[in-house]
Amino acid sequence: ATPAATMVGTSIGAQHGVLFEGGDILERVKDVEAVVFDKTGTLTEGEMTLTDARVVTPAADGAVPSDAEADVPADVTKEFLLEVAATAESGSEHPIGEAIVAGARERGTRVGDLDVLQNVSGRGIRGRTEHGTVVVGKPDLLADEGVETDPARDAMADLEEEGKTAVLVALDGELLGVLAVADEVKPSAREAVSALRERDVTVHMITGDNERTARAVAREVGIDEANVRAGVLPEDKADAVEAIQADGSRAMMVGDGVNDAPALATAFVGVAIGSGTDVAIEAADVTLMRSDPRDVVKAINVSEGTLTKIK
Ligand code: ADP
Ligand code: MG
């Protein structure tokens, strides 16, 4: 394109809240054959709300309680489950942690004192609290701590089938129960996916969340199950993009989080959601100021020169 055409394209993009990093990026976007969306905060609002608390203790399940020196009451209540989890998450900045703390406060549940918080990236948290050592997160994280997580399997599956994200809570090595948080799919996500598919662009989703929740969200927005990669650890998101590009196809990665930055840099084009983290915006080639997934389609239209100026 001529420098004049580039200037026009860049300015039309800006009018639509689509910021291209430079002229070569503007050129490149139209050649994208696959779009890879991050789930949380990109296809979904990224604002989690606590929806469920289910007590699942080994004793409640009929299993023999372990003889850990745990200070776990014999009859764990929902309120205790929530108090313990919220206390541990009170230092967390993760949307799941924030939802648990907010959910506890709304329900008038006490949030206790937290001594030390340890984030286990992409898996959960470990907190030293006034109640004892609390672990909140994925089953494999708790299993690594020697917690028996089997009794919670059915409860987790039920909640995940509804598209919710379920996390387990353990206190001093003993399972207490399951909490679930839900995140609304952006109303425009479905439209964005169908517009891309109409143009023969393959649509994928990558997420650190579990398989069942990921598939439920994919179904809701119209992404093929075969194109969903779930349980991807933050450090593996870039590899997942490389795998999609392995056959030579040019992929656009769209994400919002710190954990998406390497994948944004790896993709043929990296697109950051404007409401996302600075790290993602810095790593990206294009930023969508309106945080609307439909603006991915606008970016392609601008690149093709088929979107005209707003008068
Ligand atoms: P995403 O890729 O969807 O943005 P993350 O990589 O941040 O997700 O987290 C992946 C998973 O790790 C979550 O779905 C959850 O199971 C677990 N997890 C992460 N942080 C926390 C936390 N603070 N509390 C509980 N679980 C967490
Ligand atoms: Mg995200």
C-alpha cells in the first residue's frame, strides 16, 4: 500500500477504536487465516461472580476421614467453607479470588486474617491463615498437597457442565468443598465468531480453565469443540499458538491477560483487548479500545480497505 493508503487505514481503524501498531501490521491483518481467542476476559466479561458453595468432606462422602492434625470441624458448613476460602483469597488479585472474597462479603460471611499468600500460577493459591493452611484451586494442585479430591469429582463436573469454573478448597490437607464462579459470555462474542467463520477464518479458543467449562463456553459462542484447547498453563499458551501455526497457517491471537503476552508475541498478529493488562497491550500489534470481540472483524475489514471513514 502507498503511505497515503496506510495513513488512511490507520486513521479509519482509530476511528473505530482499532489501533494498529504500524503500517506493516495494518497490511498483515487481512492475511490472517485463523483467530485464536483467549476465553476469560476476551470472550467473556472477565468479571466472575460466586454462584455456588458445596461442602464435600471425605466424611460426608462416607470415606474414612484421614487422621491429619487438621483443625477441621466435624460438620463443615457452607459458611465455614466460604470463610476459609475467602480468608485465603483475600490477598489474591485473580478474578476468581476476588469473586470469592466479594461473594463472602455480600453474604455477610466473615473474612479472617491472612498471613502469607502464595500464588501458584494457572493452578490456584496457597494461604497461611488463622484457620490453618488453605489451598484453593484445581484438583491437581490439591492432589499435589496430598489432599484426597475424588469425593468432589461429581460436584465439580455438574458445575463445570453449566459453564462455571469450579475450584476446590482444602484446609490443612483436608478437603472442605467446592466453590463455583461464573463469568458472562460477552453478548457480541457469538456474532464475532460467526462473522469470522463466514469469512472462512478458523476460530480457536485457548484457556487455562478446565475442559468442561471451556467446551460449555465454546458451545455458547459457536466455536468447534475440536478447536478448543483447555487447561493450558500460562507458559504453554505460546506453544499452543505455534501448534496452530505449525501447518503454515497465519494466526491472530486475541487476549487480555499477562499470561497471554507470550502468545500474542508468537502469533502472526497479536491483538490485545483494551480493558486488558498493560503487559498484553505492550506485547500486541493491535489494540481493541472497545474490548469488543467484533472489532477483530473490523480490524480485518480495515486491513482489506473495505471499512470506510465515519463521517
Ligand atoms: P485463564 O487462562 O482462563 O485466564 P488462569 O490461567 O488465570 O485462567 O487460571 C487457570 C485456572 O487456575 C483457573 O481456572 C482456576 O482453576 C485456577 N486458579 C488460578 N488462580 C486461582 C485463584 N486465585 N483461586 C482459585 N483458583 C485459581
Ligand atoms: Mg484472560
